Amino acid sequence: MAMIDRQIGPLLSKALRRFPAVVVTGPRRSGKTTLLRTTVPGAQYVLLEDPDIQDRVRRDPRAFIENLKPPVIFDEIQNTPQLLDYVRTLVDARPRKMGQWLFTGSQEAPLMQGITESMAGRAAILQLLPFSLAETAKASPLLGGFPEVVLRPGGRELWFASYLQTYIERDVRMITNVRDLPTFRRFLSLLASRHGQMLNRADLAAPLGVSVPTISEWVRILEITGQVIVVPPYFENFGKRLVKSPKVYWGDAGLACHLLGIQSQAELERSPFWGAIFEGFVAGEILKSQINRGQRKELYYFRDQQGLEIDFVVPQPNARFWLVEAKASKTVHPSMAAPMLSLAGATGDRATRRIVVYRKPRTGPAFTALTKGAEALTVEQFARTINAGKTS
């Protein structure tokens, strides 16, 4: 099976040339280990989830480190964060030796705290998300982008069930003491039913019989482990009163479908969640394009108190932005651009593009002309556009 090139590859190569250490974070099973092992094929590999290795590190971390010959890949460093202090001493001893110490980690916030304390200025920090549509045409709203699902879709349901079990028992428990795991599992499915909606913590807490602070903590866990995307409202009001609640999406559309019990494309297209799933898929594509180019994650939505809503506001250089509407339709018509055009007077020339993203029809041409001031792009065209660095 041919290896699929990751769009973050050039950024990783640059980091390896400029930093003694490189950290790749991201959701479990997003391809972090494969990326590092294919980019640095001669590196020694150490799996820190292995209980025997964890025991050796606990007993004598310095001896463990000194027996390794760089470059070294430490997989899942959150299991033995004490190693970072010892790696720092080796980096400081040879500060001009680049790309020697490579780490992966599945828990972004706790891992970042350790990196900040131990490796400040010594390590480049990258994030890898599952496959984007720009990386493989096999990524889709039904399958999502996790490599093992995309490459072996026949095992999709079993894979996601196993993934959730591993995620809950390892990542979640390592971050916080969730006492009632069955309720937490119900929370995951309930949150999937709110995919693409404004985050209402009280609405989630009531049916589960837990407190609002508990829901806030659980959402935080999902966010720092790369499982959900929390999209805040755009911060400029354009002369309108805005809502203040963020919207929440599952980061992987395939995982959202699994949590909702959707098992086929036909089921998905009949589902009341189809529009929200497609919208979340587009949100993921935007964030992946930013992360893979080393940019800051910046994605917003717009909604005023009169109900005018635009799915996404994507910041661009020079205080400009794109407005994006995601439509799970194969037919586009000018009314789909109406929310974006209604803001034309308030945004002026700062909104450099107004784009309706839709599904590519099987027959007939894909149209880009929509109406004056707006354009239509298939989700494939949109993925190519945002990954081509076209920022104005």
C-alpha cells in the first residue's frame, strides 16, 4: 500500500533542521508515529506505552537515556514526562545538533506544560490531525480522516468502538479522574447529537444528571486531547448584537457518525445530522490547512441576535477574512450566499472572498460562478484552495 504524503511534511523537515528537539502532538492514531518514522527512518524508536520501558525509566531515567543513540523517537511521551528534564541536559550539551530528539504525544495541554517547563526554546511543537481531503480523496464525512479507517473502511465500526474504549481508559483517565465512565460514554454520544450547535452546557448536564462544571471539564478534556473543535463567535460585531456562545463539532466526522449510529452513506444522507456533519467536515479541513502550514488555529462563526448566521469566518492577513457557508447539497443556488452578502455593507472590502462549499455532483460540471460577490466551490476545490496558500 502506497504511503500517503502528509501536508505537514515540509514544516516538519524545516523544524528538524532548526531545532534539537521536535514534538508532534495530536489525537491518538492520527499518524504521528508513522510520520516521524518515515521522515527520520534511521531513528531509534522507543514506545513509552510499554510497561517494561516505563519501569526502566522510573528506576533509572539517566541510564535509560544514556543508552540511546540519537536520533531517537519517543512515542507517547506523556507516559514518562520525567524524561524531558534529562533530554534537556543532553540538548544543552550539544545545542547545535539539530533534529536529534523526537517526541509524540496524544494529550496536548498536559504535554505542553511539560514542554514549556523543560524544553522551552529547544523544541519545535507541531500538531498532526487525521488525513485531510487535500491529502487523500478517501477522506470523507462518513469515514473521517483517521488513517486506519480511511485505508481499511470495512473495519470502520469495530475500529471506532475500540478507539473510544482505548481513549476513555487511557487518555481520559490520565488527565482526570472520571468516576462514572458509563456516564462519560453517554456524554460523548449526547455531544455528538449537538454536533454543529451552540454549546449549551446546562442542556447537556440535565439528561446526564451531572453538574454544569462537570460538563465544562469534560468538554475541556475532549478539546485538549484533540477530539472536538470549539469554534468561538467572531469578535467584531459589524454594528450588530452578537451571540457569545461557541459552537462545538467533533474533530473527526467519521467518529461523529459512529457516535450517532450512522453506518453508511445512504444513512448519513437521510439523517437529520447530515448538514451538521458536512459543516464539521469543512471546519476540519480549514483547521488542518492552517496547522499543516504552521499557522495559528483561527476559525470563527458569525451569528447575531436576529438569527443571521454565517458558518465560518476564516481570518486572512491584513485584518481581512473569508466568509464560508457549508452546504451538504449537490445543487447550489444564489440564495445560499444571502447571509454572507447581507453583511457586505458592514464588512466592506475586508471580506475578500465569500464562498459556498458544496458536494461535487456525480454528473455535470461543478460551477464556481454563483452570484455577484460570491462563489461556489466543491469541497474538493475548497480543500485545494485553502491548502494552496491563497490568502487574499
